Amino acid sequence: MNSELLLSVLAGIALLLILILVVRLHAFIALLIASIVSGLLAGLDGAQIVETMQNGMGSTLGFVATVVGLGAMFGAMLEASGGAQAIAQSLISQSRIHRAPWALMLTGFIVSIPVFFDVALIILIPVVYGLQRKSGKSLLAFAIPLLAGLAITHAFVPPTPGPVAVAEIIGAELGMVILIGIIAGLPAAIIGGVIWGRYISTRIFVTAPESQDGEQHEIQLPSLGLLLSLIIIPLLLIISNTLVQTFTKEEATVLRNIFNLIGHPFTALIIANLLAWYTLGIRRGMSRVKLMSISTRSLAPAGTIILLTGAGGVFKQVLVDTGSGEMIATSLTSAGIPVLIFAFIAATLIRMLQGGATVAMITSAGLTAPLLVQAGLSPLQLACIVIAIASGATFGSHVNDSGFWLVSQYFGLTEKQTFRSWTVMTMLVGVTGLIGAGVMYFLF
């Protein structure tokens, strides 16, 4: 193994963690600095480093910026219209109280596809409080299933930014990632959410805070059928395109071209946004000025994620251009370590060291992508690697993760109780997701 190349990789990762954890530098600029240092140590000159940075940023953001931006606008419309509450109330009203954890798990699984994790949690907290007061059970019996559903699709299922970014960095098809994410995610949600929630709620009893005036408002909510249709339409279009390109012959030019257009994530999300603006906005009396305001506000958090993803692409490109990635791949192959396991371990370590799931996903994708250049993996296997990274980036949330404190605050848990409930849940979700991805990776 080339010691200089290995040193450049290790030094880059070490510097990245120091800048984020100690210096408290934003992950975007920290990734760029770490990329420059890795490139210099690996022997690139100034001009080569600048070219590598431009290529890495440009090749990554050409796809990610559009998808993340459109996805953020779509999610903002569901949030502003009361869509998250409507889904929760509709599913729970059709279930008895003992089935409410399943309904909440499914609610979280659906809602977190278009809506960011923390936003969806805050919107749905009143529903969890109400169920606790009605049932007299521990708040965790309802909170953990909801949290599991939210956490899983936030990391596993596009068009949320994390899996979109990872898919683009490692070259996976988005439609295949959606399929594998749902297949691997549902068992993880059941084990980490419903089953673990049922167990831990008998060990930790917490109640909802006192109801306050004005806590819930009566607003006209959209129908469940409409909301599910709006969420499913872009997913079905993207998946259909993947299936058509995979299973039709090249002679079926017209059909393939049609689905190449309407099933591309760009077009599918444009269609979803237009439908949402009309059905959830204009048809329900929302002004065009209000619609513009909602769309504009949604792009603020999306901008941060887009730049962060671009910086992850730069880090990946440095590893490719210096040959560091190929060297690591060769070493892993000779040591008998599957790249799927490497991807999971890398994401887990970065997640537990620096806290943020999105940063862990993007950084570990940058490390993993160069290992795949000569691997000859199928689209399904590449999608499984995306889910392995997502599983690792979900695993082990603790005190350096904002989600840990969000859960602790809103559900009235001590730090110890949050470790025993939320942190263990993320571990179960991570391991179950990896097993699901691993089974599909090695069998198919």
C-alpha cells in the first residue's frame, strides 16, 4: 500500500473531524479544507487541486441541487397545508388505541419522505401528546414508533436530501434506491419503532406536558387520499422509469423516451409541485403571494444541504484523482472486507464522532465512491450500498446530535432516558437496515 496516499486520506479525515468537532467550523468549509490538504499530501499541485474541486462540485450539484430544491418546496407545501397532521389523524382515527403505534410508525414513514425530520416531528408532537393523555400509557409507546418512521425515511428514501446526495456521489439509480430503501426500511421501522417502543415504554414512564390553551387549532385539513396521491405520484414515476429502462428492450424507443422524461426525478418532482400548489394551495384559497413565500422559505435549509453535498463531491473527487480510492479498494479486496460493510462502518464512525446524519452520509459516500469505480456492481447493489451508508448514519445518535436534544426536550426525557430509548432505537434501526441491505446485496 502506498504510504503517502494512505497518509493523505487519514490526514484529511482527521483534519475534517478536528475542524468540525474542535474548531466548530461549518462542515461545508471543513470538507473543502480537508480536500485541499488531502490533495496536497497526495502530490497534486495547486492547479490540479482547483480543477479537482471544480469537477467534484459541478458533477455532484448538477443533479442534487435540482432534486433537493424541488423536494424542499414540495415538502413545504405539505407542511403549510396541514398535510402531516391530516395523515396522522386519518390513520389514527381508523385504528383502535392499541394499533396507534403502528399508525404513528406508518405516519412517520410517509411524512418524512417530503418533510424534514425535525419539522415533521414538531408538527406531529401534539398528536402523540393527545394519544398519551387518552390512553394513559407512557408517551414512549407512541413517540418511539413515530420517531423510527421519521428517522428511517429521512435517511433511506429519496427525495430527502441525504439519500439523494449519496446516490449521486456513488452513482446509484434513484428509483432503485427508493425501492431498496422502502424494502429495508419497513422491517427497521417495525423492530426499532413498534417492538422497541412497546418494550421501552414499560420500563420508562413519561407523560405529556399539561395541555395549554391554543395548543391545537381547528383548521380544515386536506384529505388522506389526496395527500397520499401527491406523495406517491413522484415516487411511482421515478420507480416506473427504472423498471421500464431495466425490463424493456432497446427497440422500444418511444416508451423508453417517454419514461426517461416523466420518470426522471427532475420532471417527477416538478409535476408533484404543480399538483401540490394547485390542490393544496390555489384550490383551497391560498394566494399566489403566500405560495411564493412558502416556496422561497423552503429553499433556505435546502441551500445549506446543497453546498454541503457539493463539498462531499469535492472530497470524493480528490480521492479519485489522487488514486487513494483505488488503493483503499484494493486493500479491502485483499483483506476480504466487502465494500458494503466498509460503507456502513465509515458512516457509523463519522456519525458518532461528529453527530450529524447528513454530514456522515455525504462524507462516507465520498470515501466509498472511489472504491466502486472498478467494482462492476449492479444497480441493485449500488442502491444497497446507499442504504448501508444511511443505516450507518442513523446508528447511535447521542449528545453531539441535535436530534438527541430535540427528542429529550419535547418528550420530557432525562439524558439517561434518552440514551435508553432514542439512542438504542437508532442502533436497532441502523443494524436492521444494514441486514436488509446486506441480504439483497449478497443474494441478488
